[in-house]
Amino acid sequence: MGASALVTLLLDDWETPAKIRIVALLFAVGAALAFPIGLFAARLVSQGRRWEVAFAAAFVCLAAATIGMTGGLFALQYRSYYAEWHAPAFTHTWVLQFVFTMLIALYQFVVLGIRLYFPLGFFALFAASLWFARQRR
């Protein structure tokens, strides 16, 4: 997923090389952390079923885990940037600022970040799901 983000951003001639590396690293770390979670969820869903079900379960679970984990990491980084202007920790105002900052970051990730998974990330997801389904036989 990091390679997919890197290639997409390089082809778009996006920002500076340092920022491209940071975004690619964020996507790579998010995918690396999400992979075992996605596999575990796929195994739970597809236990004892046919290979088509295993493929679909892996596809959905890996995609959801990868997007969720990478989006969560993006939201934490986003929140850390805006923390300087937030109220003191654990106050009512701080909780509202924390929740809405995280929600806005997740929204921005969905709108702007999902496109970085295409086309390479989609092929990697397909290949990983196919590998998972073949392992389940």
C-alpha cells in the first residue's frame, strides 16, 4: 500500500519528495498493522466455508482493516497537529474538540486518501485475497 501511494503521488507530481515519503510511510505502516487484523477477521468469517467465501471475506476484511488502520493513523497525526490550539486535556471542550477533529480527519482521509490505493493497492488486495483463499483449501 505504501508503494501504491508512492507511485500515485509521484505520478501526480505532488508536493515535495519529503512529504511524499511521509505519506507513503503512513500508508505502508497502516497496511502493515492492518494485515494481521484483516487476516484474523477473514479467518473468523470464512471458517469452514468454500474458497469463494474465503476470497470475499479476505477481500472485504483486508480492505476494511487497511482503510481503517491507515485512516486512524492519519487521524491521530492530524489531531496531534491541531492539539496546540485545543483546550486543556480531559475537559468537556477538549473531548468535543478531540472527537470532531478525529471525525473531520477521517472524512478527509476517505475523500482524499482512498484514491492513493488505486490502481496498485487494488491489485495487491486482489492478490492477497486470492492467496488467502488458496491457503484455506
